[in-house]
Amino acid sequence: MAYSIRKNWVESFKLITTRPIVFMPFFVIAFLEGLALELIYFSPRRPLANLFNPVVRKFFGPAFVHYPGNLLVLPKLFYYAQIVVYIFIGVFLISIAVNIVKNIRQGLPLRTDALIKNATRNYLSFFVFGLVMIGCMLLVKKVDVFIFTKFLNLVSAHLPQVLLKLSPYILTLFLFFSNIILQTFLVLTIPIIVIEKSVALTALVKSISLGFRNFISIFALISLPFLVYLPIIILKTGAGTLASKTFPEINLYIAVLGIILTVFMECFIVVCATQFLLDKKQK
């Protein structure tokens, strides 16, 4: 019998709305990302300028130390900050969300100290997975950009100017769907570590195996919440043009909107993935 994606979505939405405690780890991640964004935004001012200005000047140039240049480089700095948050604390907090879903499904109590203790035991596995995930995402991005650039160079002479101007957005869509495919193979890793008490490497192998055996189900399961986030990704792609035609602060507003939307998107994806694994284990 085919796996019911619709049933998973309905049950996941019901769990989130009836037990909103599952949002808490993602609110903490959002708080940390918001704090990082605030530090970056105020980095040109003292005393933060003493720490940030030499770094920004070295890697981006002196024009990006002060307004409005600091806001133009803000998205890239925030992207690096998000990577750090994800590797060191994000995966750890996501594992707590998985444990919350598991305990709710199994009728077990939700004790904060126990949830944190259980997650702490596997911190090394979560840290390793965070490194692997970011490494894979960067590698996929590099390969996609290389392939797209080569293809564009081959056909650019035969394409209308309108399509050439839209090429950054086409590349964004290419990267977006490549990321969903990557997530299809890796999204079950954290639930496997938490539920089956596996180490990172074993969980990665099993997640990839489940991804191959259930590709259509998992891809479809996570595609909808990812599509909700697509407008933010498109806005980020055109942020430079928007900033030049409106005001530089638009980069800050897009980043804030992205943080807020990510809370709901990631929460729903994690709940859906955890429900999927628990459903498979019951069969």
C-alpha cells in the first residue's frame, strides 16, 4: 500500500496546533538567528565595529564597512551566521523537537530536563551531521552553479535577452529543487539518531537508503513546506536589485521575514519526517 502523504500532513498539522510546544526549539533557533542578525546590523557601530570592521574590510572591501554598503553585504554575513548556528546548536535543538514528537506519539511525558539530557548524549552525532549537511549543501550548490553556467554559456547566443536577465532566478529554482532532492535523502537522519539511538554515520546510511526506497513519498512530503518558503528565496535572489531601487534596509526586512517563515517551515518538515519514520517502524 502506498504511503498516505495527505494523512501525514493532516496528522502533523493537528499535532503542531494541539501541542504547540513542538515549536519551542525552532523559536530558540529563530532567537539565536535574530540575535546574530542584530549584531551584524549594528556591527558598524562601536564597540562592535572594533571586531567586525577589520574582517569586513579584509574580505569585502572598505566600502562595505559603512552605510549603505554594510546593508548590501548583510545577507552574505547572515548566511554565514546561520551556518554556524545550525551546526553548533540548530541540529541539537531540532533533535529535541523530534524527541517531543516521538514522546507525544508514544504517550510519554515531556520533561525539559530529560529532553535536553537525551539530546546532549548525542551532541557529537548531531554536530557531525550538521557538518555533513552543510558540506553537502555547499557541494550541491557549487556543482549546480558550474553546470548551469556551462549550459548558459553554450546556449546564451540563442536565448532572448529576457531569459538571460531572468537567469539568476532560473538558477535559484534549479538550486531550490536540487536542495529538496538532497533533503529527501538526508531529512530522516536526525529522527533516526533520536528514535533508533544510532550514531551519525549509521543514521546517514539508513536515511539515504530510505530516501532511495521511498523517494517519491519523501520528496512529495517535504516539497509543500519548502514551496511555502520559495518566495523568500526569490526575494533574496533579487535583494540587490530591490535595494538599489528602493532602500538598503530591504535586505534586513527580507532576512527577518525569512527567520519568521523558517520557524513554521522547518517545524512542519521535521514533524512530517518524524511521523514518516514512526509510521514505517509500526509496519
